Amino acid sequence: MLTREEIFEKVRQVLMEALAVDADQVRPEATLVGDLGAESIDMLDIAFRLEKAFGIKIPRGELFPEDIFTNQEYVQDGKLTPAGLEELRRRMPYTNLEEFAKNPVVQDFANLLTVEDICRFVERKLALAQPAGLSEAGMG
């Protein structure tokens, strides 16, 4: 199992390559969009690079559940509904949503995701893959 520092270093490398940013810009508290300049197209590239770097599978929408923000059941007047916030919490347990929940403006969500959140996401994926104890080759 990788240490937190090893995960951070690999995530840092992925973000430096995907976003063409310097190592000193990729700090745990840096936001992907606001601080590192990521755009929606970059999110797919980041997910792909994380898959390769860590040997994990990231189904579309798992790391960045953008479908929540286009669902009329979850969004009203440009804000997430209580049901939308609950779904976001369920699907993004690696992200601290407390500040966002106070005023859940959909447009502001992009500035929420941090490098640390990505590290926690990877950590969870690796931990979930661990109990099987089988190599990926053995996992159909």
C-alpha cells in the first residue's frame, strides 16, 4: 500500500503533466479549477492519467460527478437542492462539502475540488481494491 506522501507525489506528477503547471503550484489545498486552471476537458485527462499512474479504474462521472449538476431533480434556480447535496455527499465522500453546502451554487462547485480531494479519492480507490488481494490481471 502506498503512503499518503507517495500518493500525493504521484497525483502531483499527474496534475503537472495534465495541466502544464509547476510542482510548487500543486499544493494539497490548491483547487483544480481556481488555482491550477483545469477546465472540464482536463478532468477526463486527469482521470485517465490517474488510472494509468495508480492502476485503478475510474468510471466516467465517479471522480467528477457532473451529471448531478445537469439533473433537474437536483438543481433548482442554479443551486443544488437538499437531495442534490445528499447525492453529491454520497458520491464524493472524499470531498469536504460543508462550505459549499451553505450556498450550493452550481457554478461555484468547480472551485471546490482540491489536490487533497484527489489524493483522498485515490486513497479510497486503492483501499477498496486492496481486500480482493488479487492482481488486476486476475480480476476479469
